[in-house]
Amino acid sequence: MGRYIIRRLLQMIPVVIGTTFLIYAMVFGLGDPAKGRCGERPCPPAYIAKFNAEYNLDKPLVVQYVLYLGKLVHGDLGTNFFGNQVSQELIARYPITIKLTIIAILFELVIGIAAGVLAGIRKNGFVDSLVLVSTLVVVSIPIFVIGALAQLVFGVKLAWFPVTASDGTIGQLILPGLVLGSLSVAYVARLTRTSLVENLRADYVRTARAKGLSRGRTVGVHTLRNSLIPVITYVGADVGALMGGAIVTERIFNVNGIGNFIYRSIYQHDGQSVVGAVTILVLVFLLVNLIVDILYGVLDPRIASD
Amino acid sequence: MSEAAVEESLAPAAEVGPSAEGRSQWAAAWIELRHKPLFWISAVLIVIFVLMALFPHLFTHTDPRFANLAQAREKPSLHGSIFGRDNQGRDIYARTIYGARASLSVGVLGTLATTVVGLTMGLLAGFFGGWVDSVLQRLGEIFFSIPLLLGGVLFLYKFPTSVDAPLIVQVLKIVLVLALLGWPNIARLMRSAVMQVKPADYVQAARALGARPSRIVLSHIMPNALAPVIVVATINLGVYIAAEATLSFLGIGLQSPAISWGSDISDASGLGLIRAAPNMLLFPSLFLSLTVLAFILLGDAVRDAFDPKLR
């Protein structure tokens, strides 16, 4: 197990370096990095000189990148248009985005697994067809339409939930969380169903049934435990999609999180903020996937030992 | 996404190869497909949307950009415009028809680009193995770890589209992002399919007969490893159309005056407007969802046809 964790950690290093280099090269290596820093007008030469010196743009790309990486390690993401540290802006906002993401993940795990199990136990039954059809519907409607409709129906018309979530309390974040998780609920349900159906045909299930265990126990204890392994992996990969989706959801419900920060920074042409926030989100995504991979090794010892 | 599931359920298909009666895998799949109502429904929908994208004037003679503020937010009616008019008095029906072109070209070109790049990389990695494989896999991991939407935001923010850029330039920019971030997915699938086919007897036989590597790859390995890639590519087409709409919704995808479902939905989705003119949101969303749904259903049907376990 220890060796597996160390191997995964070592494999992470080139990926982290590669992704941060990719982002860096795209932002600072291609085109004119100072473009858009001065609003609609071209920047004055004095500003460009100061900018180039501040970000080491006069040095070769690789040297620039190493210096940038050094700053990144110290949590320095530069200052934005308003003279604020981007890292401070992110620190102020991350708890809300984390709460929102956790609500979404809980929602997709609880509802998705329950629906998938119900569908998988009776393959081709009523619940199965219902899950299949409703997942198809959810998958094909874009998240921003679901968000706008949910806001109108549950927020304005029925008044079950607050219309916006500007304070970021749990109560306000429930509806945005459900919207954010809605797409993944569908995938989790289908994934659980597929892997449950496959596992129910396995020999160990037949053995368990043959020695007289109840159907509930064979499904709940024996099969489900094996069927959930792909679901856990999916949820790890899904965190990336959730973070992208958070930009949309937070915009619709006016949540003061990192997603809305990115959206507003795009509109204000505040490049430093966009790049800093996206870089951090990508790093968080890598970290979550590392944790999920290690968890995967714990759940399924076959993975760790090969 | 569901690729993991797709990959899993597809794995055995490649092993089985040509079926017992000497029919090729493709012929067997076609016979299976012909009897599926879902296949025909999705195929008909796709044909309609493709016609809409190629020849919008078959469906409408109204100018989608003609705005008459006096008619702003007119309700749908059988006499005037059947879908109603938007905030600026433009005909929603005409805009929805013309919006198909942007969405479908992003979807089709994005899928072509990711598939060509992914296929090549996957073939190289699977066929040569060794250090080529390791390098390509690490490279894929790097691009794979940037979530599509975040990468798209960053790229399109860095290279913004000017308002007067022609539609094709705007579309190609989004296609470039999709290809850049989407290829590892296809490459991974292709690599595992190639590695499954490679030890097969007919490949060994071809090699023993002295066939060149290019011939082995193109006429022996490729046709037998292609099925899973086609399935995922079809499903991805729907995903890419939705991604374009999301980027346009955020204001960094296609720019007005280009007409796209995503930007029209974005225009329609202010809370006040949804209450005042829900038809503005409804019709482009409906067409967008139907397109995405059609491609997902087609992909599902093709997968079922290739997967003998489900028969």
C-alpha cells in the first residue's frame, strides 16, 4: 500500500509541472501578455516595461516559468486590477464554493446510488425505465437551462428556496447545489446500475444466494460494495466538471464563490484573477484525483498490488 | 463522464471480432441497428438538424437579424411568428433555425478534430508501446487534467474573439480548445483497443507474411479497434455542442451577431426576462436539448449493436 501511494505521488509530479507549464505558456508565452491589462486602449510603454520586469517576461520562457512556479508555491498569484492580492480574493471565497460542491456531491451520491440500485435490482422494470428516461433528459438539457428554470420554478413561483444565494448559507446553497449536481446524478445512477447488473451475475453472488442469504444482504453487502468502486472513481473525475459547472451555477444564483469570481473577472478583463483562479482550481482537481486514486487502492487491493 | 462505463462495456466487443457466420462486426451491428426504433428516431432528428444547419432557408424565409423594437417580446401566435419575438423584436423561430449551424459545426468539427488527433496518438501508443507509449500517456495525462470548461475559459479569455470575426473563425477557435483538451480521452480508448487486437492471430499472421507496420495498422488493427472510438465520438458530439452553448452562455464562446443557441439562451436567461418572455428561453433550449439527446441516443444504440453481451 505504501509503495502504491509513493508511486502515485511520483506520477503526479510530471503532471503538475506539465499542466502548470501549459497554463503558463498559454497565458504568458503566446501573444502579448500585457494585452487587455489597460482596458480597451493599448498599454503605455512605461507600463509594459514595469509589467515585463514584474513577471520576468524579459527572460527565456523556461526561466520565467520556474520563477512563476516559485511564486505559486508561496501562494503568490499576483495582484489584480483593483490592487488586491488574487490569493486573498480566493481565500475569501473558497469556503462557499466548497460548501456548494459538497452539497452537489452528496446529492449525486445519495440520489444517484439509490436510483441506480433500484433500477439495477429490477432490470427493465418500471423504475429502471424511469431512471433511464429521466437521466437522458437531465443529460441533454444544459446546466444553465436547468439552473434558470429551477430558479424560476422553485425560487420565484413556489418560493421553496431563496432565489439568490448571496450570503452563502447552507439553506441558500441547497438549490444551487442540486442544480450543480443534477447532471452527475444522472451519470452516477447509470454507472451504479450498469455495474450492479454486471456484478449480480457474478459467481460470488450466486454462492451467497445458494447458502441462503437474503436478497437484501447479497445486494446491500456483497454486490454493492464491488459496484461502487467505479462510482467513486467517477465522482473524483467529476470534481473537475463540477468546478466548471460552478462558474455557471454561481452566476445564475449570484453565489459569492470562486466560480462567480471567475465569471466577473472575465467580464472586467481582469486577466490576473482569471488565470490565478483557474490555476488553483486545476491544482485542486489534481489533488482530489490523487486522493481518489489512493482511496481506489484501499477499496480494491488488486489495484494497489499490481 | 460516462466514458468509463462505455469503455468497460465495449471491451469484450473487440475480442469477439467477426461473428460466427462470417459476417463482419460491422455488418452484424448494422443488422442489429436496423431493428431499433431509437436508432431511427435519433437518425431522423439528426438529419433534420443537419438540413437546418446546411439550408436554413428551407425552414424559414424570415431574416433572423431583423429587429423591430415595436414588436419586442411578442407572444407566440399562429399569425405572426410562431415562436414569438425576442427582447429586440427578432423572430425567435428564425433565430432558432439559424442557430443550428453554429452548434452543429462546433459539434461535428470538434468531434472530427479530437478523433483524428486521439486516434493517431492512441494508435502510435498502442502499436509501438515502450517509450513512445509512456511519453504519449504522460502527455495525455497533462491535457486530461485540465477540465474542459476551465481550459475553455482560459483559452478563450486569452484569445478573445473580435465582433467582426467570421463565424468559421469563431467556430474553429472553440474547436481548437475542444481538440486540445479532448484528445486524450479518445487516445486512451484507442490505445486499449489496439492492445487488445494486437496479439490476435491475424495480426501475427500478417506480420509473419512480411506486411509493413503501416499496412498492419491501417488494414488490420484499425478497422477492428475503431468501434469503441466511434461510439464515444458520437456521444462526445452531443457533449461538445453543450460545451459550446455553455461557453457562449458565459459570453466567451460565439459572439453576436453570430447566431447560436447558447448565446440566445444566455440573452433569455435573466430572471426578469424568463418571467416576461419564457418562450425566448424555451425554444432554443428545446432545440439544443433535442440535438444533444439525438447524438447520445445514437451513440447508445451503436454501442448496444456492437456489444454482443447485451443482445
